[in-house]
Amino acid sequence: MKIKDIIGNENFCPAPWIHAVVTPRGSVRPCNDFSMYVDRITSTQNFHDTYNSSVIKDVRTSIINDKVHPGCASCREKEKRVGYCKRNSLLNGIKYWGIEETELDIESPTKNVIWLDIRLSNACNLKCRHCYPVLSSAWKGDAGKLREMEIGEYIKDVVEYKLNEKYELSRDIVVDVSKGVGQLRRLEFKGGEPLIRQDLIEDFIRNMNYDLKEIQIDIISNGTVKMKDSLMELLNECKLLKMDFSVEAGEKMFNYIRGISLEDLKETIFGISRNVAPSRIGFRITQMVYNIFEYPNAHRWIKGLNLKEQLSGIFIHNYVVHPKFLNVLNLPLDIRLEAQQVLSDFIVDNECDETVYKLKNTLGKPQIKENVDLLKSYTKNLDEVRGVSLLDVEPRIGRYIYDQ
Ligand SMILES: C[S@@+](CC[C@H](N)C(=O)[O-])C[C@H]1O[C@@H](n2cnc3c(N)ncnc32)[C@H](O)[C@@H]1O
Ligand code: SF4
């Protein structure tokens, strides 16, 4: 059976045959939303074996029988809720990539993987407010302090993590995956901060047996680590480098969220825009409670970089849902309506992405109150740990958090 034979089935998803996500602990998933335990690459179980673990084989069987596997249920719910999931992007790409003839075997070769999302490590130099230790090694100290400050609920909510565990793919695993994939069309590097492990990115690319000219490479970065000449030279050979930087706010709030200045990003951004010819540069805004007033400020700073046709877009890419108390809907409606007005005024004079209209709509929804106490204690305690106050940075939100 081939893709073209069942592409019209209601529950068809090509992910377990042509897509893979490899996490810093070596877990191999068909897609990032897959919610069941999967095997990890180890010294005895390689990429091919983990991509053919019993759970992934079960997923393939379900799809061939036009059923939704339990591990895929959350992805399908997300698809209904937000109208988008990885399944859609993959289905849309099948004709473009010309892979209708791909065989849908229960045991499937990793050579058929054409889109790989590889998260090399959780090494990071920042500890952004909405992030946590599983994604950032730099969070460890502050997470320990929060734990001592009796934010037990927060710890329960965010973890799963073990503070002393290091999440990082070994060079051997990186090379095994790199040699195992076929002619990739898309290759994504995420973190942690992926540019901290440029050595592993280079190891991956140099060990691939396939044509770099066919591959779009996506990197999401915090922009604080300069890209090395050797990596830029390599990336000049790829079809396209899609470089996304995370910028959630204007200077003051950006500093509150990320602990750095927007100025710290410029060297990395301009280094790439000037030296990697096939590059497009985008900006991701992660939407959370703190930056509801900030879209216009982020937008102005990004436009001021004057990247012209190299700018691929300014997207609200994510709403923080985990930790759930940082989701925008935890704020009272009156504060959000004020932010909605700021956004409406900005939209009148500026061309904005459709995600901004979605934010405008979201800001008008009823408040979710269950997690407000946690939001307040988390924010105040982290302010204390970091020696800052939201009252000084954004009083409109600060007054609510500090009950003033
Ligand atoms: C985990 S970071 C890794 C790449 C890089 N370190 C960066 O900050 O861009 C990838 C994206 O996830 C976002 N992110 C971090 N924590 C998040 C959370 N709790 N919920 C949603 N998005 C989050 C970041 O803002 C960033 O845009
Ligand atoms: S830079 Fe990225 S990975 Fe690091 S703490 Fe911030 S969001 Fe998390």
C-alpha cells in the first residue's frame, strides 16, 4: 500500500512514515503532539529500532485501518480547536514533495523520513519567564529557589523534570540519526538554544548522505549566540535557511521576560542576514500574560531592523498553555480589553499577520479564574528571586498581580 492509495481517508496521517521528532533525551515520536510514551535511542536501540518501536507500529496500523490511535487524540483535538496541526502541513506537502508512491509498511525505513525535527539539547543561556528546566538548563537554580518558596503547585504543574538531569543527545546519536534519514526536505533544529550546540548541528549536516540543496533548514533561536563562520558556510549550501528569532515584546518587557536586551540580538541577526545568502528571517511572539500590551512595541522594533524582503514575518506563534497560569486568559477581562484597544488602534495603521487578529479576538474572552492565585504567587516570587518588579515594568498588569 502506498500514500496515494489512502490519502483520501478521513484519518490518514503520513507522520509515522515521513516525519520524526527526536528529543534531547533520545525519544523518537511521529510528531510533537503525540502523547504516549515512546522508546528512546540508546546504545543498544538505534534510530531505526526506535522509529519502529511497538507503539509507532501500532500507530501505523491504526492509520491504515482509518482509525485514530489514542496517542494521536490530542493532535486531532488541537486540529479541531485551532484548525492547524502537523498532520495538515504534512498532507499539504505530499504533492509538492512528490512522495505519493511512498510505501506504507508497518515496519518503515527511516530513509523515508523527509521532515525531521531534532532537538539537540536543553542547553540554554537564558531562563525566560515562560520557560522551564526541561527546555532550559539555565532555569535550574531559579526553579530550585521557587521550590523552596513553597510554590509546590507550580512545581507539580510544570514538571516532570528532574533538576539534576541533563538532556542532551550524544554525538553518536546525532550521527546515527543523520546517517539514517533519507533525502530530507525539511530539517528543524530546536532547543534549548540550538546555537549553543552548533557543533552538533554541523555534525548532523556533515554526516548526511544527501543533497543539502534540496533541504530547507529551520532554526529557532533566542538570538544571543553568534553563528560561526563554519556553520554559515555550510548553510549557504542549503535550499533555504529559515531562521526564526523569539521576540515577545519591546525593550522593557522583553528584558523582564528574557533577562536580556533586544540590542543583544542584533549581532546574530545581522550576521546571518548578511552572510547566509538563502536565508529568510522571521520573528516569533509567544503570547502570555505579561506581553498582552506588547505586540505594537515588538513589531516596531522588528521593522526598525530594516530586513526588507529577507523578513519572512512576525507571527504570534504560541500561546503559553503550560504552565497554564501564564495563559493570557488568567487576566481579568478589563485589563485584556484595554490591551485589545491598543491592538485595534495599531492594526488600523499597520499591516499585521492574521495571528494578530486571533489575539485580538482571544483578548475578549471570559477570564479563567482557577489559576489566578498561582499566577500571582509565581510572578511575585520570581520577581523576588530576580530582583525586579512587574509593577515597574507594566503597572497595568502589575497592580492586579500585586493586589494594589
Ligand atoms: C523552547 S524555545 C527554543 C528556541 C530558543 N531558545 C528560543 O527561545 O527561541 C522555542 C520557542 O518556544 C517558546 N516557549 C518557551 N516556553 C514556552 C511555553 N511554556 N509555552 C509556549 N511556548 C514556549 C519560546 O518563546 C520560543 O519561541
Ligand atoms: S531562550 Fe528559549 S529555551 Fe532558553 S529559556 Fe528562553 S525560551 Fe527557553
